[in-house]
Amino acid sequence: MDRYERINALHRILKSARYPVTVPRLQDELNCSRATAYRDLAFLRDALMAPVVGDGEAGFRYDNADSARFELPGLWLSSEELHALLAAQQLLSRTGGGMLSSALAPLQQRVESLLAEQAGGKRWPVERVRVIPHRTRKLDEHSFRAVASAVLARKQLAFDYRARSTDERTRRTVSPQRVTHYRDNWYLDAWDHDREALRSFSVDRMSSARSLDTVARDIDEAELDQHLAGSYGIFSGTPKGWATILFSAKAARWVADEHWHSQQQGRFLPDGRYELKVPYSAARELLMDVLHYGSDAEIVEPPALREQARGLLSLALSNYDR
């Protein structure tokens, strides 16, 4: 246990203690020598101005009058906590093509400074935390900031939107409900005031986004979850049916650990194959995910979905008959 961790642990012990804590107990809980325990007590009292009272005979505690008001100054985290925080910062800064790098730079500098203090000036190799975006779409940082700000400030949002399916451009005014990160891309769930309905928007298709002064309309969480079926993408909207998919024993080792839907049902079959049942609303996106597994996946039910899969496979095969 390094000094930062000992001071933090010592603070917790003294703050929660109802009676004076003896030095032998501190040695045992902090896993340190008697001299180190006294040095840490002195540092806590003299450098950090903690209300430490007592002596080596009766034990030490925080003064009752000041204990409730005192907290350790600054950010006090263990080495493991700082390392985890730095790794999380790297993940966030590189998500979406580094869109959040500038906003998170001060945090990274502060965390690296704290790590350097603990390591005597040693530099931590943050480049060893590797993040590889997959099929990430280009995102306008201004639009993302406007969306995030409107969601948190509970203000209506206006933006130009270019639908990917039709390429139609429209001007929207919405009450943002929540922002979701799904498959390396960002989406906004909102109440569309022109359509008088819940809609989901891909943030990368927005432009000229600005937060309005008008207070956003709040939609109940239960209604949001019902509309979005507790997930995103292939399962958005109220489920229209259940699909049963069989995966080969080889693919089962992956699929059994995957989260497809909050209500999914899965089981291993005696021959090692894996049966997955999921509710779905958008057949096209579900088919895309199933076909991703190629010959290792087979849609069993419903028959209509099975025929759609057969049709897509036939069309794909025809591309290679020329």
C-alpha cells in the first residue's frame, strides 16, 4: 500500500471510528510500521489540517466537533483507481474519432499529474491503452455538444436532419430525452413536436443544431423503454414478434456471451448448438446481424423472417454468378 492509499485509508478509519483507534490497530489495518503510522498521523494533522486528536497511549480519533466537516482536499484515489480512470479517459477521448479529446484534455492532465506525484515523476505509457473504433461515422462536434447540453439542461433542440434512408432534409424541433451510444455511434431519443411522436435521430446526420430557451417536454421512462424496447437499433419500436435463431456449436461460444436484447432467451442444445430467441421490430436490421454469422446461423421462426433471409442470401449469391 503506497502513501496515498494509506492516508486515504487512515482518513476513513478515523472518520468512521466512534472510539479512539490504537496505533497497533492502525499498523495492522494499514500494513505498516509503528513509525510509519505516526508519520502518516502527523501528515494528516499538520499538512492536511485534519482534526486528529489523541496520543499513543489512548489512541487517535477525529475531534467530534470538526469530524463531519472535514474531507481530504483534492482528488484522493488509489493507484489502481487512477489507472482505471486514465484508461477510461483514453476510451472516451478516442470514441467517435477523438471527438471528446479537447473536452477531456484537462482531466487527462490532472490524472497524469496525480500519477506522476505517486510515482516520483515517472511517465505512464497511456499509449498502451489501445482503442480501435469499428465502423464509426464522422460526427460534428458542435452538434454533439448541442445535443448533450440540451439533454442535460432539459431544453428543446432545433436542428437540420438529413435522413439516411431517404436522403430527405428537414428542420426538426424536439424535446430531447436521452442520448445513447450504440455500436460506436451516437443517437438522440426525442419527442418530435412536428410529428407528435417519439423519434430516434442519428447525431451524425444533424447539422446547425442549437439549444432553445423553451423547456423540454419530459416523457416517462417507462414509455421511452416501451417505445425503444429496452435496447437500440434492430429492436427499436414496439416488438412485432419473436425470432428463433440457431447457431452452430462453433458460433455458440460467442453468441452465448452476447447481449442482443434485454428480454432474450437462450439455451444450449444437446448437440452443442445454441438457440437464441429475441423480440424484434425491424426485420432488416435483425437480418443483418444474423447474416453476419453466415453459415453458422439459421433463422428457424417465424417463417416470414426465414423467407426474407433466404431472399437476401439469394440476392447476395447472384452477385457472384456473373
